[in-house]
Amino acid sequence: MKKSYNIPFLQGYKDSSDQDFVDNVGLPQELAFTPEMNLWMTYSMYSQNQKANDPNTEELLFEQFERMRMIIPSKMWEDMGFNRGDGKWMYNDELLAACKHIYEMYK
């Protein structure tokens, strides 16, 4: 069985598999069962909010970044190459750039 990396699964909701996000949300199959799926999902929601002209787009994005930092284990950030080496995660602008990069690679 493949390991799921989606945020609800990491929070203990074991009935939420990565494949569910492929089937129901449109996550590219190549990203299922990889930690990078959370970056793609974050940018996908961010771009949808931008297109909808949601005035809270930036605030929602930064709230999601904080949730990601709390929920995604340090080891996963390191495995993705996103730990800055000083024990801290990337700054918001760096994280946004990483999310956009993954999204563009797999859209």
C-alpha cells in the first residue's frame, strides 16, 4: 500500500487517501503519494481564489502556509528539499515560488 501525504491524512484522517485527491479534485496522478502534492494543491486553490477575485486570497494563502508548517513533518520538508538548513522552513515568498513551480510542472 502506498503512503498518503495529503494534509488531512497527516492529521489522522486515515479515510482520505492521495488517490481521492486525484479522483475528486484533479490532482495530477504523478503527484499522488508524494509530499509535493500539498504544494500543488495549495497553488491550485490560490490560483482559483485569484481568478474569483477573492479579496482574501493572500490571507488565505498565508493561513494555508502556516497550517502546512504545523502539519507537515520536518522530515518531509527535508525530503522535498525545502528546509533552509537552519531548522526553519522557507519564508512565504519562497514557499509560494515552490508551490508555483510544482503546479506549473504538473498542470
